[in-house]
Amino acid sequence: MATLTNEKKKGNPEKAQNVKRESPKKPLKKGPSSKKDLSSSYNKFKKYDGKVYTGMQIGRSHHWIYDAGNWRETKITPDLWEISYAVTKRRKGKAPKGSGVPVGTGYHWYVLAHQYVEKLNANDYSTALTGLEFKLAHKRATKNKWSVSGQTQRKHLIQFLKDIIAQLESDPIPLEFEYKGDRYKGEGAPIAQTCQEGVCYEVDVNLNDQPMGIIRCAKSGWKMDGIDQGLVDAIGHQIFEHFE
């Protein structure tokens, strides 16, 4: 999730664009032979919202390419399906040498997302997925044990879902504007974990009764994956006005 420092101005997200995000201090260059220790940077203790964490810096992103995988689904009720999906995902590009966790490290994620599907022909569908994934536990490569028990994972999941329910029950951000001759009307649900001092920096957007994905405030402006930047700017402007 994108995160801003405490330097941002309350109630004015436009000014927040110019705020520097937390980042590790760069070591002083001692000459051509000095090299940045990426492994040390990854494992360095960092702070967010009063808590200490290690790993990837908040605000940075991964880009993965998925192999042809197997998605299986079984209908349980008219509206509920059981799903399973197994595939190998591959990093776009190469990981910097010495960075990341050791081979054999495991993660348990809970995925909460919108999946928008459109039938193309008798056998093919286009599909797009956008949402959130919440880490319930991890397993170090040197240990055959998860970081927390199954019972604790369940408690963390319950709290996460309670937070999501509270988010959905709160008043949404109304969205209504025109872009390239088309009229858009909908709402945005702020991602509660990104709200600080009355301003939210990530919002789940729904326009014309269709989920659009999550818009996030980056250093260079509002960003969304797979959406025309002009439309993203129009949505972001509406959100700016809401928090002014």
C-alpha cells in the first residue's frame, strides 16, 4: 500500500502529492568500488504506523507474469462457487542479486478481490482481477513451521474482515463527472488502512455499476492499473475535491 509520511497536510491530498514517502537513507558514496547492499536494505528494520517490519519497502511494487495455470470452480449455491488455482508466477525482469527472501520461504495470503469476466466466444472469457491480499502468516526457509498458529491466523482474518465491513458501511466518496463525452457516476470506498488525519490515499472505485479497481495516490499523482490515465486523473480530481 502507498504510504505518506506525517509531513502531509491534513485535509488536502493535493499537497500530499509533493510529500516525500518514507525511504531508506542512501549510504554515502565512498568511491567507484562502493556497492549498495540490497540484501541489507531488504532486511533492515523499518517503521510504519508505529509498528516495525522488514522486507519490501511500503509503496514499492512487484510485477509478475503468470504461466498458463489451472483454475477450477465448483458451484455451491446460485451465487457461491468454490475455486482453486495453481500456477507458477515469474518476476518480470530479474531480482537484484542478494535481495529478497531465501528460496523455500512460504506465505499464506487471503485474497479479497473483484473479478470482472466477459464472454468472448463459446469457450473463451476475458478476465480481470483487482483487490487486496492480506498476509496471514509466513514460513521461513529454515523452519517447517508458520510464523503464527492456525488459530491466530483465523483471529487476524476475522479482524481484517471486520475492518473491511466497517469500510463498506461507512459513507462512500460520491463520484460524478464527464470524460471524453461519456458520463460517469459512482462511488469510491476508502481503504481504511491508508487513511491518516482524515485523508485517504487509496480508494476502491466503482463507476456506472462496474468495479474499476483501486486508485492510489503516488508521488507523481493518482495511479490505477489498466485504466486510461486521463480517466484516472478525472477520478482523482473528484477525490481531491471530496477531501478539501
